[in-house]
Amino acid sequence: MSVAAAELNALLASPLFADASADSLAAIRAESAIGSDGYEWPAGVAPRPGFVRIVTLRDEEEVIRQGEMCTHLAVVLAGQLEAVQSRAGSEPYRHRVHVRGSWFGEASAICHHAALATYRAIGDATVALLESRLLTRLYAEDETLRGRIDASYHDGLPLHLRASTLCRDLDDAAIASLQRAAELRLFDEGDVVAAAGDEATSVWLVRAGAVACVAAADGAERTLAFYKGNATFGEHAITATGGAWPATYKALTRSALVSLPRGAFAGLADADRRTVARAANRLVGADDVAALAGDGPAAGISVLDELHVMVERESVKGGRALVIDRQKCVRCNMCVESCVATHDDGVPRLSKAGTPVATDETLITACYHCEVPQCMLSCEYAAIRRDAQGRIRFEYDSCVGCASCIDGCPYGVIRLVPPAPPAPPIESALASLPWIGRWFRREPAAAAPAVAAAPAAAPTGSCGVGGKVSQVTGKTVKCDLCAGMPFEACVYNCPTSAITRREPQSLFDRRIR
């Protein structure tokens, strides 16, 4: 159905569109008209739903739930809605009450982040939803509208900071301090965000767009990592005071970033500084204990310097694969079983199925830890990073199970697994007594309410690179090179030394010419 004239007028009269360009207002009107009985699509254009729709809510009904894949900005036309952000281990954060004329959801609509909070009606309410495809266009073309959305985003920055891996454990006062110091920056394609050798004075949060980390190697540029919406980079500015950027960061496309000055982190309370330092060390792959002891990045070692050296020296080089020599392999399955035993979830990260070559060797299905990882480039949720040892690894708290990394990986080495079931309740000794024991037994906890279902017309999977659709079924897993161990379990436990990690091109050095 089309948007009613009264609802359209209320939307255009909201402060968001005050003094907006004529083109922006015309685009809103055009999208609102789609679905009306008299609307005619131009010849050759496939009909679609309009990018503006109206939703009427009853008391305590939710329009957006935290953690959902939200693709629209909401403008309140009538009533009030409360924004509440749940936090593990602490009370929910009640961000604010949105009244008529206010808007929310710009972080999700523009940054493609899972919803940062739950928005629930207080009494009856009406909201207009603007799809991200329309909002992105208006944001790019209308300077007035862009300024208002940026100001609103900065005002709600605490929600985004709490959702980031770097800042999620900070208290409210620390978050507010970082918000006051934060600066929004916009970079065009090819712009240098930070140049190698310059002093690292900020940590950057990618609000929207994509940034590549590149370093010079043999007269050319080598890409070390990608950072897309919601990722942070430059954490060594926190852990290594006075350090320089060891590599260059460039915007791959028009990108909106948030600069968090090093001085803002230094001004936090002691407990907050330690909290953010531990998070920074996890993100860059440093060992927490070593860092706190003064042997890691906190002692001034450049994390990305270490990464570059590790890749260049081929100690853990991206692009190396697990290889099985079929003449040595006795089919004992120790490689797979040791992989299972190494990981707490009991899920193997490798399969002996793979690509055989003429030298009686097989490239088996396990992560290559590529130099230019397509999985990282495909991920929109900052859930994939390269650490100081060159490993491509997952930030599981940021993974939403969208399967884009699976679609992006050319080798088929990533898969989704169901989340682990909750642990059974601990029973008291009295529960084992006959007859009366049943009064002391705990009943199984009721299943947590499911995330609000998407509209019936929504796709049931995630569309990643190449347009392939993968079902969303759980969390991603892949080979992590047995992080935290001094060896790879599959290689170490092979009784015949049949499995090794090598560069794929080395398999063809012994071809018969």
C-alpha cells in the first residue's frame, strides 16, 4: 500500500528533512507513491516495494530488536519509543526516549551493523521506515541531510562504541568520555587515512566503507588486511605509546570513519585503561600476559611490523596450505581427531577431502590464511581480522552468522555450525534423594525468545560475493593454525609426517618436464 498523504506530510515536516534539497524531497515522495493503485512502472522496470513504508505499533511492541540485521532508518511520526541496549553481565543501558520528529537506526542503515539497541513503543506509536538503499543515496547527495544524520550518529555514538570489540567492556563514564573526544571523518576513494612512519595518535572505527592496510614489498604494495564497517584499526596507538604507523591505510571506497584520539584513552581511569588495553591486545593478536609483562606490543613493538616480517619471512605466510602426501598417509585419521581434540567445540577445522595433484599429494580443505583474504573483504561486521602472526581469525562475538565469508572464500574452507547448547543446571545433592528429590530438582530453563522474525518476504539466507545465497544456521569455523599452541595439532600428531603446511606452488617443483 502507498503511504497516506497525512503520513507523508508528517514525514517531510520532521526536523530530519527541514531545508532538505528538492531532489531529496522528490525521492521521498516518489518512493511513498509506489504501491498505490494508480502507480505505473516504466516499461522494462520490474515492480518492487517502495523504500518508504509506515508501521503502526501498539504499547511495548518492538520495531527493531537488538542484534537483528536492520536495513532502515526510522522516523517517529507519532507517539514515543524507548531505546534499550542489553549488555552481558550488567544492567540494560537505557539510551533515550525518541519522541515525535526524532529518528534512529542510522548506524545500521548506513553502516550495515546489526541493530545496536531494541526500540520499543511506549503507548501507541507510528514510525516511517526508510530503506538503506534510499537513505544511502540521500546521504551521499544531500549535504544538509548528511550533516543531520552525522550529528545524530555522533549523539548516539555510545551505542556503537558499546557494540565494538574494543570498547564493549568499558563503563558508561568511559564511553561518554570517548564520545566527547570522537571526531567524524570522511575519506574519498584512494585517500590515505594513515601513512607508514607517521605517529599513531588515534584509533579508528570504520563507520561505513572499507579501508585497506598496505605495505611496500619488493617494489610493490602488499595488502595485509581489510577493515570494513564496524572494525577498528590502530589499536597499537593504545598499547605502544609514541609508536608510528608501520603500514599505510587507504580508503578503498568513500568511507566514513570515527577518530578516537590516543589522549582520550590515556585520560580514562586506571581500571578502564587496563580494560581497553586487554581488548586492544586481543584484537592485534598479542598475548595478554606477555603484553602486561612488558614483552608484547605494550613494550613498543609494532604489531603490524611483526605481521609484515612474519609474512615476508614466510614463517606463517598467507597462502600456505595443508598438504597430505598420499604415499605416506596410512589413513589413521589422527590429523582430524587431533583437530577435534584441540578445539573446545569438538568441530574439526579440516577435511582430508581436497584437490589431488600429480605428485601423489593433496591440497586438503583447510584455511590457506591468504595474503589477500576474500573472507575478510566479504565480512561486513568486523568479525574477521589478521593477527600479528599472520593468522586470519574470527572475532566470534562480532559474527552474526550471515555466511558472507563462506560465499567469499574461493576454497570452501569456512562453514557454519550450530551454536553450542546451554549447559545443564547444576543439581544439588538433595535432588538425588528418592521421593523428595523431585522438589529440589531444577526444571530446564525455558528457551530464550527467538529473535523477531523477519517479514515473510525477506530472504531466508545471506547473499554474499557472487550473489550466492547461503542459509544462516550458526557461527563460522575454520582452521586457526591452532592459535595458542606452539604447533599445529594435525601436523604434530601425524605418525608418518604425511601432512605438512606448504605453499601450493611448491607442489609442482617436481613435475616431469
